[in-house]
Amino acid sequence: MSGLLACFVQIVRADMRVSQWRCWARTVAVALAMASFGCSAILAAEPSAAVSPPAITSATTPSPDFESLRVKGLNIALPGPQDTIDPDFAGIRSSLAAIGIGYIGYSSNSFYDNMLSAERTTFGNQAYNGQKPTFFTNNVMQLTYDLSRYGIPDGQIVLGGVYNFDTWAPAGPNALSLATFSYYQTFLNKRVELKFGYLANAVEFWGPFLAGNLAASIFGPSANIPVELGINAWAWATPAINIKVNGPDGFYNKLGIQRASNPDGPSVEKIDNPTNLKWSTPNSGVLVINEFGYRTEAAPGQLATWVRAAPMFNNSRYIDFAFGGRSTGNYAGYFLADQQIVQLVPMAGQAARGGRSYPDTASHFELSKKRD
């Protein structure tokens, strides 16, 4: 009996060992299966993990359209941002451009002195620029606002101020005042241009500034016939309206109607109208100017040409030195021609600015009927 019991115990022990081995085998099998599944999952995931998901990037910010913010309607090309000392300092210009605001400022400073042995006064007074050492500073700041974003073709508002100072008053006038406040837009696909407000027609018509400025004349601005005829400028802006019709092949006709500056000169205008906001001054009337011209801008392989002529009529009451008192009916006219004669760098982007030679030949002819 004891032998049978011992044999049973051995059999049970043997069966337990088999059960344990079976349990361990099952555990190992399950572990291997899970490991195999995990490895397959990892291998299956690897191809996807090898390809980076598309990066989430913001839309490319378009470059500011500085060209649309330059002052429009002028017959001179004021420097663009790239030609200034602050193209986009600290991103200020770009930030303003994003909301439709542009700006242009400049300072023109001149010094004159006659280096020859000559009298420093005439009857005790200075009679011309440089007779005595003469300093002149002209400073203008203008802000523009783009209205084309509201569907107005080429629409623009300009607001500007001016500070002038001259040690010889007749070459001024000295000024700290409004320079311009204007509205501009085009019609018929740019065939017609309209501009009105407080304007400076000295830079809208005539165009004598290719190699100088309004005060560069030895006798100051009043030595220019159009100024004597009452044309306005930044230092003595007046209410005006200009309409330009652009014809084919560079031909154009531009009509201007403005309140004439004072017939006794810009200095007298500033004495009576220091802010430039007055609609009229004593003896001033209406000036009408009509310029007809032909103009082509410089381009690669194309030289710049500009020919223009205009009559001017003014009904202001000028001093009549022939018969005394004052009389109306003053008039003048001008003819100017400018031609670019050589282009050293005939390539895109260089024909109209740095990297070119632009000697100008100009023929200026002006006539007037004067009573001052």
C-alpha cells in the first residue's frame, strides 16, 4: 500500500511538472506572439514614420506695394523708398503700407557766396543770392493714403507740410505751413487724371527742375516768369484743380485752374497767408494754364524725351507801372524741351535710375506781359 501511495505521489508530481511546463510553454508562446505582433506593428508603422507630416506654414506675406503710395500727378519723380536713407527702417514703412499709408520727406539745403571781389550790398541792401553769404533750407514731408483699396482707380489723398528758411528773405519765402492737401484719381483706364485741393503747380506743370530747384535762381523764385504769373508751389500752395488727358504715343494735354498767388510776389503772399489756407489774398485772381506736351520715359534701349508748351492767363490786379494803379489781363507762355542723349546701362531696372548717364539738353523759352 505504501508502495502504491509512493507511486501515486510520484505520478502526481510528474503530472504537476508537465502542467507547469505546459503553463510556461503557453506563457512563452503568448509572449512571443505579443512580441511578434508588436514588432510587426512597429515595422508596419516605420514607413509612415519615415515621412514627415506636411509642415503647417502661414501664407506668404506679399511685399508692400510702395509704388501705389508714391505721390501721383507730379511731373517730377520723387525718390522711391529704395533711394532714401530709410528704405524700411524697423519695418515702419512696411507696417504703414499694409494699412495704405506712405510717406516721403526730403531736405534741400543750399549755400551761396560770391567768390569774386564784388560789393556785398547794393545801396545798402542785398540784391541777389550770394551777394552776401546766403543759406537756404527747404524741407517737405508728405503723407499719402491709398484709396484704390476702396475701388477708386488710382485714388489717393496727400497731406504735406513745408518748412523754408532763407537768410535773404526775397529768395524764400520763409514758411512753416501746409504744403499740399489733395485728392487724385483716374478715369477711363488712366486716360484721364483728376487732381484737386491745395496744390503746388510748380511741380505739376512747367518742369524746370531737372538740374536745380525753384530757389536756385540768382534772384530767387520771383525771377521765374511762371512764378511772376502766379503759379503756386509747396511754400505757397493755393486751391486748384488739374485735369490731364493722356493721348496715344506719349502725347498729353493738361489743364490747370488755380487761385493765383499774390501778384506782388510769394513773400507778400506769405505775409497775408502764412498758413496757405486762405482762399484769396488782396489783388489775387485766377490763373489758367494749359500745357500740351509729348513725353516718353527712359527704358532699356529707349531714351527719355519731354517736350511741352503752355499759355498762362491771370486776371489778378498787377501794379501797372506804365499807367499807374493796377490792371488785369496778365499773360505768359513757355516752351521747354529735354532730351536724354546717352544711356550707359541699357538694362531692365537701370534705365531710369542709378547706373546710367543722363545729360540733358534743354531749350527754355518764356514770354510774358508784365506790369510789375
